[in-house]
Amino acid sequence: MFRIATYNVWSSSTNWARRLAGMAEEVARLDADVVALQEVPVEAGPALPIMEYLRAHTSYPHVLHLAYPGPADKREWPEGLALLGKHPLTDVRVNWEDGRPTDNSWAARAVISWQSRTVGIANLHLDWRHAASRERHILNVVRDMVEARPCDLDVLCGDFNDDGDALVLRFLAGRAEIAGERTCWRDLAEEWHALRGEPAPVTLDFRENPRWQPKGITAPSKRFDRVYLHSTESASVVHVRRAGIFGKVPANSLGIVPSDHYGLYVDLGIPPATGLR
């Protein structure tokens, strides 16, 4: 079994020390092969790099933090994307290499080796403001970061800031083009829950998450956080054994919900490698 998880940890000073401790506990309990984190501050506290904190408090031996360049809207402090894993993270790339514009849509990709396979993990946090930015940069990530250097298994995960019938999601599902190009990925949580005749759960929960309850938001809750897979093998070979959310109930020792998002994990059943390219 191969476990992938994604979690937007909410880069805010609000109750940060307790939330960080609760988040680290939740992530450590997952015991995932790879965890993709978004909105991760550069420092856990004054003069304490977030990578040192995560290594010490989650037991993942491989921790990578990639800080965004320059200032950006809504930031209280410098932040970036992080990857935590049981396996070495190699061939690391970001979509802001060489000063390339990101329009507040961020992506980082690393490659791991797992049971004689290469697995590419692309961690995304797409722009929360503008659909055009999300559409432009999901195409760039798929085409330039993934399809140009494919692995045996490729994962896209993170906060897509889209739900419903958004073009980004239709593009990833193979139901629409962006700029004349197509792709096709498996939405793993949707796949798991559809087999059980139920919708995949929301991860931005305006009704139950303590972060949002006082605000009285009437808009529907959203499934912004997703895990997608593209594989050289068929769905009958690489199958979803389980999908679920975490960080929803105060299961950690601090008794808190650590973030304004819930995390998502997916367990993949993958047989021993045979006949791969």
C-alpha cells in the first residue's frame, strides 16, 4: 500500500503554536509515504526553521520546504510548499524557477523511488482569486512539470481552489481542453466514494470547522483539496484501497481542529512492478 496525503495548514498567526502542534500530530499519525502541505510558514517560531520542527515532531526523515519568492497577497509571513516523506525526495522543481511568474498559483514537484517504481509528487496551491490563473497554471504544471518528465506513477495533489464544474477540474478529468490541450487524471477520492454511492467529502467546511462557524458563511462548503493520479498502469492494477479526511475532529491531544481546511489521504493498492517501461 502507498499512502498519499495533502493538507493546507492555514498560514495565519491565529493560535499558531497550538495549531502547528496539532497539525504535526495529525500528520505524524497518518504514517503516509508522502505528505504535501500548503501555506507552510518558513519558520515554526522565531529562529526555528519549519523543516527542523517538522523533522522533530513528525518523524518523517525527509522534509522539504520551498519558500515562495517575494511578497504576495494575504501573507502574514513568508511561506511556501512542503513535502514530507519516508523516501528521499529527488529531482525537485518549482514553477517559479528563473523568476517565472506564477500569478499566485504555486507548484512544486519531487520524485521518489518506491518498490522499483518512480513516483512523481506535484504539490499545488492554485490562486484563490482568479480562475484564469488557475487554468493557465494547471496547464503549465501538467505539461511542463509532469508530462515533459513522466514517472511510472504521477500524483497531483493540493489545494486547487476549485469545485463543481470548474474548467480546471473538467480539464483534469479529460472532459475539456485548455488552450487546445488535453490530459486525463483520476480523482482518487471521488473514485473511492463513487464506488460506495456517495459524494466525496468537502474539505473547506463552512458549517462545522471552528475557523468558519463564527463567520456565518451561507455559500456551500467546498472540496478544494484533491489527490489525482496518472499512471502507466490501468485502474484495475493500481486501485484505491481507501480515501478519507483528517484534521476534522479534535482527535489530537490538544483537542483542536488545526486548520481552516481538512486534510485528505488516499491509500493506493499497487502490486509488485512488472513490465513497466
